[in-house]
Amino acid sequence: MTETKTPQGGFVARDRDWHPAPFHPPYKTSVKRSPQAALLSFPTSASEITGPTFGHGVLGPHDADLIHNFTGESAIGPRIVVYGRVQDEFGRGVGGALVEVWQANAGGRYRHKKEGYVAALDANFGGCGRVITDAEGNYEFRTIMPGPYPWPNGMNDWRPAHIHFSVFGHGFAQRLITQMYFEGDPLIPLCPIIGTIQNPDAVKSLIAPMDMQRTVPMDARAYKFDITLRGRRQTAFETRPEGL
Amino acid sequence: MVQSLNELKESPSQTAGPYVHIGCTPNFCGIGGVYPEDLGARMKTGAVQGEEIVITGAVHDGMGMALKDALVEIWQADAAGKFPGHDADADANFSGFGRSPGDMETGRFRFDTVKPGRVRWPDGRWQAPHISVWIVARGINVGLQTRIYFSDEAEANAEDPILARLEHQMRVPTLMAQKQDDGTYLFDVHIQGPDETVFFDI
Ligand SMILES: [Fe+3]
């Protein structure tokens, strides 16, 4: 591992045009769950530059194996490896980042009491997993390919197959929840939740390509999903007493 | 043309959806046995320094209804203003990080924590005691950032750089946890409407 100097500055501002629009009527729930007043901007202070740190002590031995981590028996569905790198906007790997994932089973059904889809539960699939990135920011977990599912929004809306990701970087201001989609899914352009993102390149950045090179023969296909967190400025001229 | 800056774009956010608790607090929603306990459920792992406090509240939508599918996270300094895991002399029995799924029936979140000490602003001024807050839920497309300040810290609040920066000073109370008769603090969040909480772009 190479010694890298931790940048001392605050975080680069979020590009709110790249992120989804908070208010997007085709996604009906967003209508009453989006702020109307302008957000208050200010420079990141220690409260945002720092954040919770999680060591490998929080992980159990099977946390990154969603195929088996619920009962020990194998879940039903196409087996896949999802791997990638957590990096910042300057391309630096983010090591020690906690990545939590959750998803529906192969039939598109979540293990949740509010779930209303008729597809069957899989007795051996819980639907959650987590992993901590290595020093270079790499992570990997095993799961089954989630199914697409219908949801009550429009009269006939279906979510493309997806995996939900929650990511902790090094600072609380980097906190991010997003979703990974799968290359070639015909539901992607129809989805009102993906439609909250206005920029087509931003949508593309959430679609994982299949990677035959990382496939485990006779076992699991592989998908690559890199995640980019906000970057910290590197300038040495960051802290300046008031008035100077 | 000029050279490229080689900068990447932050991965765009997506809503946490209705099942965020499966991934973030699985024990809370009945998926037991995968993790021994839910992350952020306990902020104190032993005797802690400073004043121990309880903060409760709920997140309300634009119709005033409490969300029952939100996830609220907080991050704060210890009682001496030190950040666990970052400052070597921080309280070893305090994590600084809390995560609450809210009550299944009412949506009320609860944090058993300590009153944070004061932390400096980048220019050296002191900030008032505060807790960073991050809220996600179905229908929230980008996680909402705000802060909890304390109604019984009037002197420190008066000189806080962020509270002073607010153009609409009548909105300052939306950032205040109000001390209740039973000694706990109440911090209600309103995503939208006349009582809309001040949200940050930090
Ligand atoms: Fe989902």
C-alpha cells in the first residue's frame, strides 16, 4: 500500500443538477417529500469532514455472501458476483468504506411486512449484506440476481432489477444511498425513479456492465459497479483566520 | 480545446425506497440472525463523559404526516468536542454515530446520546453545540442534511456562524431541539411546508 497524504480541505460541492431532482411528479411520493425552500450552503466544517469509522470487527464472516447469509442454505436464483471500487471525485480509492446492500429475491419479492407483490418468498434469502472496502477502495460480494417488480405509483410501473447501496466514506458529508442497475435491462428507460435523474450520463453511471473476466466459471456471473463519493480539496491554503 | 481536469462525478443518489430497513436495520424489520445487532443502535458502549441526553422526534411530509419508513442518522462530537475515530483523545466509550429506523407504528425516532461539546468553525470561531443529521426515505431522492441545535444553549447559539447566516431568522427554531418537561429533547423535522426544516447543502 502506498502512503497517500490525506487532503486537508473541505468537500467539493455537490452538483445538484447531476443528482436527481428532489421534486419529480412522475415519482409521486417525491411530491410531498421534497423541500421547497433553497438549501443553505456553507463550507464543510469538522462536523461534516469527519464521520463514523467502521472496522472489520463489525463484519461477520458471511456478511458479503447474500446467497448463504440468511440460513446457511443456498438462495434460489442466478448467482452473481458484484464487485467494484469506491473512489472519490479525484480518482482516489476510498479504503475502509462500509458498503451496505439490500435487494429483492430472484422473483422480485422483498422480505418485508409491507411488501405487497404476489411473488413468492425464498426461505433462504434475507436480502441484506455488507462489506468494507480494502485499502485501495475495492469491494466484492456474492448474491443472486434480483428480479424486477411492480410497485404502486402509476397504474403499471415496474422497477428494473436493482440492488440498493448505502455507502459511508470518510466524512459524514459523503454519505450516499443509491441503486445499481443491470446492463441491458429494458425497464431502465421506463422507470420513474431513474427518471428523477435528468442527465443521461448520470443514469449510465448507475448501470453495471457484465464482466466475463471476473465470472467464476460454473458458478457465478460478475457485474462491475464503481461508486464515486465526493472529493476533498487538497489545497494547503484552506484554513484562514477571519478577515485575512 | 484544453486539457481535461480528470475529475469524476459523484455517483448520483437514488431514493432509499420503502425497504431501506432491510439493508440498514435488518434486525428491526424482522430479519434476524444475519447481523448480531443493527448498526448505530447503541452510541454508548460504557460509561461516557458529559451530560447524557435523549432526543426524540419524527419526520413529517408536506401534509404534516409522520413518515413511518424513514431512516435517520446522526453524527456528532463527544462531550468535549472531540470526534470519535478522528481525535485521539475522544471518549472511547462513545461512537458519535446513531441510526434510528423510527417506531414501526408512529415513526418516532429516538437517540440516546450525550450533549456534544463545541467544535470550531474553519475560521477558528466556535460553533454552538450541534449534531449533524442525515435523513433518507421513500420519496426522498437525495438524502436530506440538517443539524440539531439545542434550545437551552442560547448564548452559544447567538454566536454560531451557521445560525447567523440564515437569511430567514424566523426559521432558526426549526433547527432547535426543544427541552421537554421530562428532560428529553424534541426535534421534529418537516420536509416541506410553512414549518419546513432548514436543510443544508454542505
Ligand atoms: Fe428496491
